Amino acid sequence: MTSGSSAALSCADSALAPARRPLLRHPLAVRCGIAFLFGVLAAGAAPGQLVERVVDGDTIIVEGVGRVRLIGVDTPETVHPNQPVEFFGKEASAFTRRLVEGKRVRLEYDSDRTDRYGRTLAYVYLPNGTFVNAEIIRRGYGHAYTRFPFQHMETFRQLEREARNGRRGLWGDVVGGTNPRASASPETRRPAGGAATVYVTRTGRKYHREGCRFLSKSKIPIKRNDAADRYEPCGVCKPD
Ligand SMILES: [Zn+2]
């Protein structure tokens, strides 16, 4: 598959040869003009739409479309205003960013075109055929999100099972964190130093050790270093 930029170059090159002679008086302006013209044409002809930015692991901004939520995949939260970053949230965002940011993608839709937040719901494909929604689950950077039915649900469920069995990504042995959704036993966790896991609650302003009585209502794992930036250590369980 030809990428947008190489198409633009080859178009501009072939066009420059015949155009050069009669327009020698302003060679730079001409070159720029031709490059621009063919850049526009190539962009129009290039497959797919530009991913301007990755918001988090399952949400991207696509040129001309706006906010796009990937159908059927749920990655750990990184940008919720009232909650701390979830385990593996940063890794999931980074993975999606590496995969699609600045690239042209093809969008496909299911029965619902938007969600209740007005985001466009889509399946995202790279020019090389990579199915981005599925790839995130396959590599263990997100869950199959099966609350609402969708076309690829069974495939995504299967991919999640495989990722889990293969201990990929967030299903893997946890270093410096605990994952409430993975089945890692306490013995496989290896917290160390500032990367050790502490816990916060949905509403509280303090962080706690595992087992603290203030964690009875909610208990959200967070790395010790991240907690220290935004929360106070609990005076009862003294997590420091
Ligand atoms: Zn405590």
C-alpha cells in the first residue's frame, strides 16, 4: 500500500519535469506551488483519515470526525477527572498512540453511530490491515467491552481469553502494581520502592496500605509515586 507522503513525492516529482522549463523565473515559488497542489491531491486520494491525537487507549481524535470511541474495547482509565489513573492506563494509552497517532486510518461503523456522549463509535483499521480495536485486546492492553452487543463481540472475547492465558499486557505478572481485574495471585506481585502499590478510595483524599479499614467501601490501586503527588498518606495505616 502506498502511503500518503510517498504518493505526494512521486506525483510532485513526475509533475516537476515538464513544468520546469517555462516557469524558470520563479523556481522556488513554482516548486512550492506544485508540491502544495499535489500534496492536496494526494491527501484527497490517500486511504483513510488522519488520527490527530490519541486521548487514551480506546479514544482517539480523527480529522474531520472528531472524538472516536473504539467499539468493543475498554482500556484502563487515564483521563477521568475524578479518578486516579488505573493500573495499566498509561501503558494502554502509549500502545494506542504508537499504533495510530499521526497515521491514516479507515473507520467502519456498527449499528450505533454515536454513543451517549456524542462520540463516534467505530472500528479502526490501519492501511496495512491491522484491526486496531482487536489488536489492543489481543496484546492485552484492554478488555473486550461486552456490555452492548456488537458485530465482533465473540472474536474480541476470544482474543481477551488468549491474552489472559498468555499473560500479556495487563494480564501479565505485575511489576510494581496490582491489577484488580487480572487473576494474578499475591505471590506473583512484586511491588518495589516507589512503584509499590497503595490504595485510594473514590471520594477520599488519602492513600492507604492494603487492609486499611478505610478501604471497605472502595479500593483503587495506584502506584505509590503517583499517589504521593495527589494524596496524603493515611494516618492510621501509615503507608509510607
Ligand atoms: Zn489507611
